[in-house]
Amino acid sequence: MTAPAMSMSNTYDVVVIGGGPAGATAATLLAQHGLHVALFERAQFPRFHVGESLLPAVLPIFDRLGCHEAIRAAGFLVKPGGSFYDDYEGRGRSTFMFQRNAVHPAFAYNVLRAPFDDLLLQHATSAGVAVYRQHSVRHPRITSEYATVEVQTPQGTTQTVQARVLVDASGRSALLGGAVGKRAPLPDLGKVAIFAHFQGMQRDPEVPDGNIRIHLVQDGWIWWIPLADGMDSVGCVLHANVVKERGGSVDTLFESVLATSPRLTAGLAQAQRVTPVHTTANFSYRVLPVVGDRYLAIGDAAGFVDPIFSSGVFIAMRSAELAAAAVVQAFRRQDFRAKAFQPYATSLQRGFPPFLALMRRFYEPAFLDLFLTPDPTRHLYQAVLWVLSGAAFDQQPFWFQCRLKMFFAAIRLRQAIRWTTGLPTASRWLW
Ligand SMILES: Cc1cc2nc3c(=O)[nH]c(=O)nc-3n(C[C@H](O)[C@H](O)[C@H](O)COP(=O)(O)OP(=O)(O)OC[C@H]3O[C@@H](n4cnc5c(N)ncnc54)[C@H](O)[C@@H]3O)c2cc1C
């Protein structure tokens, strides 16, 4: 339910900008701690959003928010693992299954983001957050006493709202990143994603039904995310140069890339596309700084690199939890300076590198040689699973650090073998 415009107050403890997973999580936790919180979301929910495959480490966050039962009841498809197919160099298929450990269970979910995000936002409302949908935030300003924003209502009127703290969860808009800090694209990572939903695809029966499928193809990679009720999400990630060279319409480019995978071609034979073809580009950027006097940026508003390992929603919700803890502490101490929020920024900086290191490696042929034939390096592979499930964001035990280093050393060795035998070694990270 949307809070009626009439009841909008001029002053809150915390204003959260954006009602995606990051904003809804932060707002819920802050309200659960007794703070007076308003969340402004510019879109009308439920709304389409990319990012449907979750990581197991997100499930304990549902528990801590108190919405896990509602998520279960929504009937999202259970995701027990992932399967990688090499449709380019012919290295075959590799399937990994998540493993239960002290951090998370052995599965996640694949979710349609429209109902998933709506459910999280409704949960925020039940926790006492004043949620305003179709309310757009502009002109954030930080003063010594307050953070101030202009809120545009659906009726077109504008109201000034102030808060002790501003949480920027505006996703790729990175509202504060643009206004107070800097939103910088990551050099040379100009990738483009093209995606749509289909009904009636024929899934590979040899892998668990809910597994995300990643197909490596000549021009990039394709995701195939099985959803509930016979729906599937399919998208490809290409470098911007490929898109420029090919030209033509987006729909035609999408079809031609999918046609380079025999399994996608077979899977789509009887299927019907049920959404328009969506695109998004230049989605790799950093926002600096992520904290300042009276503000914190969380989720995509703090940065995003690459969708390959489905880490976005987990990082959005985990960063929201860490930021909420820092804000609660700031209210206890009545200290809203950037320094008070630094522990949050430090946790974010510590959690992200394992993902980044694996994302970079994913685009190297030597990594794929090992990853697509994991048996010889099974004990090292545990470290990779620890990252892929999200566990490494918070916990990087000694065994993990050693094995990840050994795995990377094995990649370098494999790279040397490729080089001496004349096989391609160039990374596809930047191309
Ligand atoms: C191609 C691609 C594929 C991806 N696949 C996956 C995947 O499989 N799994 C995964 O976990 N992640 C994936 N991601 C990442 C995922 O989509 C994001 O990381 C995640 O949605 C971040 O959540 P968020 O809450 O930070 O931002 P968002 O979900 O983007 O929410 C931000 C909200 O802020 C609102 N907003 C923006 N500006 C304003 C404003 N001025 N005023 C009010 N409201 C505003 C927006 O309307 C939006 O609802 C993918 C990303 C890309 C680019």
C-alpha cells in the first residue's frame, strides 16, 4: 500500500531513495529499530527489472528481515545450482550444486523481479516504513543539520523533505553519486545486455530444472534462467563493440546471438516471447565515495561491475543490512559524520574483491578450462563455490584464501600451457 500524499511529513529520521531490494531492506531494518523512515520510489510497482537469479546467501537475509515465509509462499522456482555450457570452444558442460554450510542453505531462488520487489516493499510497509510509490526524488543536498531532497508527487507537485540521514538506494541512477560524489564508468567495460522472457522453452532435462544455465558463445555469453509457471528469462551480454559492428535492430541482433547456441536454438523452437526485448548498456561503474556526512549509498547506487555470477541482489541486500547497522549506531551516538559510516564502507570494500577476482577470471580461457572440468581441482573448486554462493562476502576463512590462491595459480599454469601450445590466451573481459 502506498502512503497517501496527504500524510507526507516534512521531516524524517531517515529518507531512503529507491524501493528496489536494497532500499526495501534498509528501510525495513531501520523501521524495525524504531526509526521514522520514509522511502520514495519513482516507479509504479510491480515493475519489470533485470536480475532474477539469486544466491543462497540471500536467504538468511530474508530470515533476518522476517519475510522468508512470504517469499516461500510466493512460489518462486528453487535454484539448486548452475550449469555452464561451452557453445564456443566445445569444452562441454559443467554443473555445480550449492552446498549447505554455516552461512547459507544449499539453494536459492529464481524470481520474477516484479512480484519479488513488490513483496519486499510491502514488507517494508508492514514494518512501519512510509512508502511512497510514484514519488521521484531530486536535488539531494547535505547541510550541517539535515539532508534535504525535493520529492515530486504523482500529481506533479513538489515537496521538500528533510532527514537526519539519507540512504541512496536509487540503483543505477546513483542519485547521490552524481550529485555529491562521482559515478565513474569502469574503463573499457562497455558491455550491453539484451533480454526478454519466454513461455514454453524446452529445458535441458539432464540438469536440475531450477539451475541457471550460462552459455558461452562467440560474441559473449547468454543467461537462461528458468522461472516458475513455465516461464524462462533469456539474455545475452555482449561487448559494445560487437553491437556497433553488427548494426541492425536489437531484436534481430538478439535472435542472431541466441542462434549461435545449438541448445538455445532447440530450447526456443516451440517457445513464445512474452515481453518486449529489453536492453541495458554501460552497466559497469563505481561510485565514490559511498559514504559522506549524513549519507550512505547502497546496492547498485554504490556501484555494479558484471552480472555473470548473479551477485547483484545479494550485494544490494547485504550492503543494505550493513548500512542499516551503521545508521542505527549513528543515531545511538548522534554522530552523522562520514567517519561514523566508514565501517560500512570498509565492509563493502572487503566483501567485493572475491567476486571481482572471479568475474575477471571468468573471461579468461584458462579459467574456463578448469571451471568446465572441475574434477581434477575439486578441493580448490570449493573456494570458487564459496564465492559463487555469496558466502565470501562476509567470511573469508584461511582455508578459503589458500584454496582460492591455489586455484588462481592453477589458472596461471594452465594459461602458460595454453600459451606454449599455441591455444588462445586473450581475456574477453575487455574485448
Ligand atoms: C544485465 C544484467 C543482469 C543481471 N542479472 C542479475 C541476476 O541474475 N541476479 C542478481 O542478483 N542480479 C543481477 N543483476 C543486478 C541486479 O539487477 C541489481 O544489482 C539489483 O537490482 C540492485 O538492486 P538495487 O535495489 O540496488 O537497485 P534497483 O533494483 O535498480 O532499484 C532501484 C530503485 O530506485 C528507483 N529510483 C531510481 N531513481 C529514483 C529517484 N530519483 N527517486 C525515486 N526512486 C528512484 C528505481 O525506480 C528502482 O526501483 C543484473 C544486472 C544486469 C545489468
